[in-house]
Amino acid sequence: MSRKSSFNIRPRKLQSGPILCMQQQEMCIKHTASMQIPTKLSFREHYPLRAAIASAAGLTIAVPSRLYAAPSPEKPLAGVRIAVKDLFDLKGVKTGGGNRAYYQTSSVRNRTAASVERLIDAGAIVVGKTKLSEFAFGGPYVTDHIDYLLPFNPRGDGRNSPSDSSGGSGASVASYEWLDASLGSDTGGSIRGPAAWNGVYGNRPSHGAVDLAGTIPLSPSMDTVGTLTRDPELWNTINNVLYAGAFQKYLDLPKKILLDPESSKQISSLRSQYPNITGEIDKFLNKLTQIMSGKISTFSVDDAWNKSTPAAFNTTRLASAVDLIYSKLTLYEQWNIFGKDFVKEYMETHSGDFPPMLPAIRQGWVIVNASLTQRGHQGDLRDKAGVADWVAKNFLVSDTKTCSNALYVYFTFPTTSYKLDVAKDISNPSIAGLQSTLLQQKIQLLTMNVTINCNTTLGSEELCKNSTKILSDATTKPVNPVYVGRLASIADLPDYTVPLGSFDLGELTSSKSTLRNQSLPLAVNLVAAKGCDLMLLDLIHKLYRRGAIRGAGVGSII
């Protein structure tokens, strides 16, 4: 509670959600987010609030009233309550990064992260920090969360994963009416995934839009800061504050709408059996074409790449290039900019012990330290620039009138993703070994079957053909198309996630927890050329005003 204010802040009873719990009348922060309350009326200093009040059999926590000040041109976010991902520094508290060892060695910060400070300057009030995947590396399953429990996604049966790494940021906004927005980071999908899975608005801006000072890095070459909200009007306001001065405004919209081929196939496969969801998609696309006065056509980024692959990439598939660049940049940059100093400091104060962390991260850092060089990193940066240059010339091209020559559209369909996915956790050596053994035995049996059907009198031409195909399918890795969401990270593109509602797809979304049907979120992503964030925000605002999209609620249904 504010130490110097002359007003009272009443505790308000909360619904259960992903970041609150009780332990003997004390707010849990080891297993939840750390809640903060401003210490001055200016809301610029914070301290951990470890006390909670039990009232009417419910947990309560003090939050500032929204009535302290009305929004104004100078303070457009006055009274807006926000939470921030626990990799942003807040003056007066520690930064944890999702790792207990780091939190223990971390010092109380004396400055607030630049991006958070910008929102505070506009009147926003930080009321808490949200959990994240350890050091912002991916970790959508419970087995990826060793120190802090993976937050609960409130949609559907309340047991699905919130996605990562800004899972706490997405789940908290989808759970609590008293929280207006949250701040997250996005390197390879860390806001867009949680936004889609938790059914809220979220975005990755064009790279370089926001000062990253005071933020734990994953890969500064791709790191961005974005917001998650339920209200598209607030989303428009808060993003205009966050990205003020970074982008140019355009009056016209692109006329070309490019639909992701994989999304198009999925829509076709659902059309006959689930007309409710395809009807919503059709409604959205129709409104989109009306507002943009454009036409929709499917566009394969992979086909375009194959026809004009840059010489430096030879015959490398786009998906392979993107995945390799992303993996090497994130590991090298986090280790050299953040991890190396953290490990050194921890070992000096803990008798040479390596700090406890997720095994996959530790293994990656060890490999980087032993094998990846600065020269190799420069080569990876050149490859990233090469992909970005190709995208800017052959895919989403800058336009003087509309900012981007086209709008790319892809969908995230309702799907289950349960926390307890232990049986498939190949980061566990025992599980990985078992899966490898089973695969080898399967291939041996299929090979024996081919031998019998093709080289003995027991077989036939038809049996030989069928068994050969089955063996080929089992031993051939599928050629997956590039994920444009990850391509956006490599090419510095803005990618904005918009929820379209909750849908029950029968067996496709059946709950493994309650054994009943559940409704899960459908989301659409809008991607444009680098620097076209204000164009996207303007388009989304028009979609909202025309009734094509709506605000999201809290709880199981959007």
C-alpha cells in the first residue's frame, strides 16, 4: 500500500487464477507471481507485498482504485493496472527470470526497465509481476518448469497450458477482471503463443521499436516488447504509448490479403463438421476484405523461397534456415550477454556449484561455451539479415502509400495442450531412450515385413508395394512448411494476435481432465512489412468498430 498517500485502498476479493495462492495468510511468491504495490503516489517505486487477507472465505489483495485520475492526453493510461513479466526490472524489487537461483543472487533494482517506465509515464500502475518460462526459453509443459509451477490457462477446463514464455502474462489477463493489461517479451512467439492460447490480444512489434534496457535478454537480435489485453481499444491506446515515435502513420491500407496455405487447408477440413467455427472465420475474412477493399489469395512463402532462394543459402529450405538461425542466435546471445556473468557470480558464491536450472538450458549454455564463436555468431547475423532482405523484396514489401504491399493472415485453431505431458518429454533421458528404442524396433519390424512381402512367396506385388510405403513413411522425416510466426522473428516483422472466440470441436478439443467437451480459443494473426505497426493497429481498430472482432472476457469462455 502507498506509504505517503492520503487515500485508502480497499482489499478486493479475487477469483482463483494462475498467479495467486495462500500459505498461512501470506501471499505465495515462490510458486506464483510476486505482487507489487506502489510506494508513492507517482507509482514509480515498488516493494514485494507478502501479506494477503482472507475475507468471506476468499483471498483478497489491495489494488489501487482506478478513480485516482481520469485518462487525459498527457496521461492516456491513468488508472490502468498492468502486470509485467518477471524479466523486466522494477525499481525496489528483484528480477527473477523464472529461476530461483538467479532470484537469490539478484539484487534489488534501483531503476525500472525503459519499456515499463514509458507506460508508467503515461499513467499506468504496475500491480504485479507474472511468471515466465525460465530465462524466456520455451517451456509450455509442466516438465519445463522446475522452480515455479506452470500457470493455469483459464480457458476451457482450466487445465491447458498457457503457452510460453509469457505464459503468466497471458493467463493473468485472461483470469482477472481487475487486471487491465500485461507486458511481455517476444523473441520467437513468447507473446503471440500465450495470446492465442489464452484468448487475448497480444503482439510482437517490429524489431527495434522499444528500448530493451533493464530487461533480461534472450536474443537482442530478435527480442521485442509487447502487450496483452482483453480490450482492443485499450490495446490500441497502450501500444500507441509504448511505440510512440517509432513508426510512421499511413492513411491507406494494403489491397492484397495473403492467406496461409496451412490455415486454408484446416478451414476446409473443418467446414462440413464444424460450421460454427468456419462461419466465424468467414465473417472475419469478409469484414477484412471489405475494410481493406482487397482480395484474398493463398500464398506459400516456401514456394516463393524455392523460386528465388538467395545464393548464400544454396538449396537450404526456408524452414531449416529459420530454425537454425533462431536456435544459434538465442543460445549464443543469452549465454554471452547474460548467462556467463550469472554463472560466474553464482559459482563464486556457492563453492563452485553450477546454478540449478532447466537441463535443456544448461546443456545449451555448455555447448555454446565450448563450440560457438564470435566469428560464427557474425555469420549467423549475416544469415538473419539475408533472410530479412529476401522477405523485404519477395514477400512483405514496403509501400509508400500503404506501408506494406500486403497483409499476411494465419490462424491458430482450438487445440488441447495439457500440462502433464510427461510421457512425451524427451528432455528426460529415460523417456528419450525409451522412445528411441521403440522407434528402432518398429523400423526393424517394418523392414522385416518388406523382406517377407517382396522377397518370398508369402508376399505379393500389392503387399510389397504397401509395406514399402509404410516403411518409407516411418523413416522419412516430414517436410514441414516454414512457420511464418518464427519467420517474423528472423525478418523483424510485426505480428499481431487477435482472438476470435471460443469453440467446441468435439473430439478435437475434448478435455483429458474432465472427459467432457470444452471450448478453446480461435485466434488470427496479422503480419505486415517491418515498421507497419501503426497500420496494423489502425486496421484492428477498424475491425473492432465494424463488429468483426470483440473484446475478450475472463474465465473459461472468451
